[in-house]
Amino acid sequence: MTDITIYHNPGCGTSRNTLALIRNSGVEPTIILYLETPPTRDELRKLITEMGISVRDLLRKNTEPYETLGLASAQLDDEALLDAMLAHPVLINRPIVVTPLGTRLCRPSEAVLDILPDPQRGPFTKEDGEVVIDEKGQRVHP
């Protein structure tokens, strides 16, 4: 069975859709509820490196602590941003998915399709009604 991990927030539609796409490939992933069990500093650094993004790119900007903590300031270095994300895991953008084919911040949720080793097993429609996978298990492109 394919080893897949998702850093998941069940309160987030994008995260729920991503989890459903993983399951639609026939895999039950390891689910890390990162708000309850946040990654360590080293784990977070490793995920960022594997995704090939900056620390700031993983920072969730549309949540309350962002403004309060003044995280928009360009003077804050990566360590300060990591400190904020570790103290307030809600600042970590999600979902992050780790598969044998790579690690990705899956926004939009169908970005996970690029790193899933196994094909989709059937149709899939996102919670908002957008069809992503057709009845033959093929990706639908807008």
C-alpha cells in the first residue's frame, strides 16, 4: 500500500476535498491533525524544503493571529515566522500532503493529483459541486 501522509484540518473544505481525493485513489493516508499535533520545528523546515517553497509561502495570511502578530512585516526572518507558526499552528497553510512522489501544499485540492502514485478509482466532485474526476477516473480540466 502507498504511504501517504496528510497534515489535515477537518474544518477546512480544501483539506477535506484533498483527503477525499487521496481516498478516491484507494489509499487510507496517515492523517495528522496538525492543529492538535503540530509538527516540530525540524519537521516543518523539512516539509518546507521538500515543497520547494519559502517559509512565508506556507504562512496562512487570512487568519486572526497573522495581523495581530504583525507577520506581514518584511523585517521578520524565517525563524520568527517559524516561531509564530509553531506557537499558532492555525498559521500553517494546509493541507500538506507527503507521498513517494513528492510533498505539496495542496491548494487547490486537486493539486494532490500530481503527487498521488495511484490512479483515481471513480468520479469525484468537490464539496462546492466542481467536478474534478469523471466517471472513468480521469481528471477533468476546465
